[in-house]
Amino acid sequence: MRELLANTALAAVTIALLGVVAGIATHQPDRERASAEVLVEDRESWVDGALVALGYVDNVPVDDPENPSAGVTVWDTERAQPGLNLYTPAGSYYAVLFDLAGNEVHRWTQPRQKGRRWHFVEPLPGGDLLVIRQDLSLTRMSWDSEILWRAPLRAHHDATLAPDGTIWALARRDVIETVDGRAVPILGDQLVHLTGGGKIIETIDLWPMMIEWMSDTAVRRVKRMADDPGLLDAIRTAGPGEIHLRYDTAADISHHNTVEVADRDIPGVCRTGDLLLMARNLDRLFVLDPATETIRWSWSGHGIERPHHPTLIDRDHILFFDNGSRRGWSRVVEIDPVSEEIVWHWAGSEGRPFFSHSRGANERLANGNTLITEGNRGRVIEVTPGGDIVWEFYCPKLTTNRKTGAVERAAIYRMSRITDAALLGEVGLLP
């Protein structure tokens, strides 16, 4: 299978993508094999580089063009966690709230606008919604889609509400930093702390803390970008709103994709109010003390590759999505951060392929099940602790590719299961 991927990639980047997508549907790995297994690097590095260059693809070909799955396809009414589901399809200007049967309950929307579309949405109390338009803004909308405020940030990937009503959001800016004795361009991740009304309280630069974790390969790649003096000059003289560095390039050294406020003390790991972060391109989780702007804890291991969405769950464990972008199969992993051991994982089954190269999310539900967003395929599943699928949903936004004629499904960055009456009780949807 890996030989097929490598040979396909040599044709062209576009063909490489189609080959990988096709390969995903048939690849059946041994799920229990050592995840740190070393691949043949000289045959695989070109494939990996091609996929990274493609970045986030908003649509992928469906498995069955003649009868594509759409909406809810599995629902075990006895074992699925009751609640409502929230998501935004990739490439859209709206978010949908729907029940477990697939019936739309509510929709937030905006008119089409110039620039990037909605990338991420987060529910807030009273039916409000946080919306990220990547590299453009963070917006708070009311239940009726009224814009309450818009912060012109290079926001990306995630934003979360703190217990005190303030908001933490990921953002970034183009910077020049010294790496291995040389001035290089870096897409510098930041944390922006805002009031509930959208006013900036503080900004914490993350990239100075990340440089020490860069691999030798990442250092070599970013130093090659410094060979372009025009790029460095453009960054130095850039005016407001100018963007010269893009994500998924060598300058994107950390690619943070998650921020979560710790709601408890875990000795040796975090304190209440700390921030749980994921740096995808470093394959590493971090806990940041925002008061001192220092790393309190970090972890990487067990062969994780380009991971997403760590969350604190019961028993003081951490759940996250391990994309496995290089090995070709994904898994959801639960670790004990104190022992740093994996205590549970789910990686699909022989009859149900499971892989998302560049997106992914997970949520531990109140009944012990796990909601998993297989992002690139536009598929969301709820699995029991034993691995049974008790709910399944495919994004119903289907389009036809004008160039290839292929039927494609929109990706889903993250889906949330809403059960908290504090979020939707005021609008009469949850008791």
C-alpha cells in the first residue's frame, strides 16, 4: 500500500491526493502494531511533502458516487448520548444545529463575503456563537445571527470561553526570529485573551517557546526560506493586514490547533486556569501557565503524528485525535498525563476505515461514549468504550468537481454534541 502511495505521488500533487484518498478506503492496518514503526523515509518523504503542501482540502471524493451517504446513517437510540449537534461545513458561511435524527433545529448564517469562509464555530451561553474566519476575524453572533462584535485578528483553529466569561483564541503573525544562529521567517502562533465583549486584554507569543522543540529537518526547511531576502524585507516593512507567510509551509513551525482552559489541578501537569495546547507540527501537547507565560508540562510519544484537539476528561485524563498523517491511519487516544501512558484508543476496524490527514476532533460524552470527527471525510461517529458505533453522520453538503466531475463531500473541522442547558436553555431547546 505504501508503495502504491509513493508511486502515485510521483505523477503530480493532484493525482497524489486522489491516490491517497482512494488508498484510505482500502487500507486495513494492524491496529495494534507499534505506532512508532519506522517507515522507509526515502520512499515516503515525497508523499508526505506533497500532502503537507496541499494543506486543508475542503472537499474530498465520496466513497460511492452513485449513492453517496448523507446525514444520519446510524442511530442506536438506546446507547447514543442525547443532545444536539453543532458544526459548520467546510467552505460555508453558516453553522447548523440538528438533532440525532438529522433534523435541522437552527442555523446561524451570514451573507457571502470576500475572503475566507467559516472555519470553526463554538457555542456560547444564550445561543450565541463564536465564529473564526481563518486569518481574518473572530466574531460573536447572537442566536438570530446578529453580529455582536468582530475582532480583526488573524484568528485560526480554536477559541474557547473561560469560566470568568473571557475568551482565549489562537492567532498568528509573520515574524523574523533567530533559529540556529540565522534570521528566518516564522509564522508565529499567539494566544489572544479577550473580554466577552471582544476587547483585547493581552496577547501571548507562543513561537519563542516552540523553537527548542523543532526537529533538525524543520530547522533546515525554515532556514532555506531565509535564502529569499525579499521575503524577509517584506515582513520587516509589512503594513497592517499584510500577510506574507502561509500555514502549512516551512515557516509554520508549530501550527497550534487547540486551546482549552484547565478546569482542575492535576499535580505535575496543570493548575486551574492553565491552557491546554496542541502544536500539530511539533507532535506535542503543552500546558501553558498564562500568568507567567511559561510551559508547565509537555508531552509527545507513542508515535503520534500531526495530532489535534486535546481535551481534559474524567479521571484527569487527556483525550486527543492522532491523525497519523504519515502512517496512513488515524486513532483517538486517551492518555494518563501523570504516567504518560495510553489507557484507551480507538482506531476503527477492518470493515470501517478511519483516517483524516489534516483535521480531526473528539469529545468524551456524559454517557462515556466518544464523539469523533473524521474531518477530511466529513464523517462524525459516536463510539462506545468497547468500540461500537452507535451514531454516524455524513456531511450532506455535496458538490460536483467542475474539473474532474467527481462527487465530493465537504469536510467538517469539528462537531460538538450540546447537552448543557446553559448554552441553549434560554432559547427553549434544552431543559
